[in-house]
Amino acid sequence: MRTGVLALAVAAAVAGCATPRGGDGWQTLIDGGKGLDNFDRLGTANWRAEPDALVADSRVGTEPTNYLATHERYKDFQLRAEFWVSDDANSGVYMRCSEVRPMTDRTCHEANIFDKRPDPSYATGAIVWLVKAPTPVPHTGGKWNTMEITAKGKQIKVVLNGVTTAETNEARDNAGVIGLQYAGGTVKFRKLQIRPL
């Protein structure tokens, strides 16, 4: 009886928190519409939990960028994300952020998700300011996509829908939060897993 009560108490204590790391080291931060409490909200985007994903589709005011930022800081890691964006969306996965106020593509490294970026040099698939986007720019609007990022030392590699789109050995190697950006359109994340290396 006491064992059952203890198990329920432990389950209640971790409910809504990031899934503990399994034997393979992966930690689940977003699983369908669960995981919003694993992040700090920065900005005024209307991030919310829906049954199948965490979603944002508007913001208050003119603040250009809004984020969900992990509580924990990561330096070397593997990350897997599943996302859906509208054709006009502006989003990205930020990493190794040295500052979060402001949190920008200059204080972080950004794996971009922005199919219609006015200057396509650093559009979807790029690591902004480090590795330009492939030509033609990958199309992610209107469908579910996968992004895998590996960061180790000064190396960062981005794989989008099974294709390597950016790789560099000139990254900053500091630890920082992971940020999910909202800057326009509709953005959904239904899975986010990370494994520290």
C-alpha cells in the first residue's frame, strides 16, 4: 500500500515536467500538446497547448521575435524536432543563446525556418550568419517536417527532412538555452527531444 502511494506521489511530482532521460539519454520536452511548462515564454506570442501540438499564430504589439525558451542550458547535444508551419511563417530553432533578453540570431545560433525570407541567403535550412540556405530553399510550409541538429564543440549540423542543409565548424561553443521562435504565420511543434552529449 505504501509503495503504491509513493509511486502516485512521484508521478504527481513529475506530471507536466520534462520526461526524465531514458537509458538512451533522450529527454522529451514536447509530446503532442504536452510540454508548455518545460519552457519560459519570452515576448507576447500566443503559444498554447492544442491536442496535437504547441501552437502560436499571433502576437500582441510589434515586438519582432517571441520564443519558448528551455529552462535548462545545453552546450553539446542532439536535438530532434517535428514542426508544421504555414507558407508565410517565420520561425526557427535557436541554440547556445548567450543572452535571452534580447534573444536574437546574433546572441544565439539559429537553424532557420523561414521559406519566404526576403533575402533567401539565410532562409529555411540555414544556420543564420554562418551557413547559407541550400538552393533552392527547402519548402516546409503546409506539411509536417523533421529537423535534427547536432552540436558538438564548434561543430553544428542541421538535417531537414533527412537532408543535410547546413554544417559548420565555426560555431560558438558556449552553453545556452534552446529557443523556439515565433515571428509570423502559424507555427506548430508536436515533438521536441534532446540528448546532451
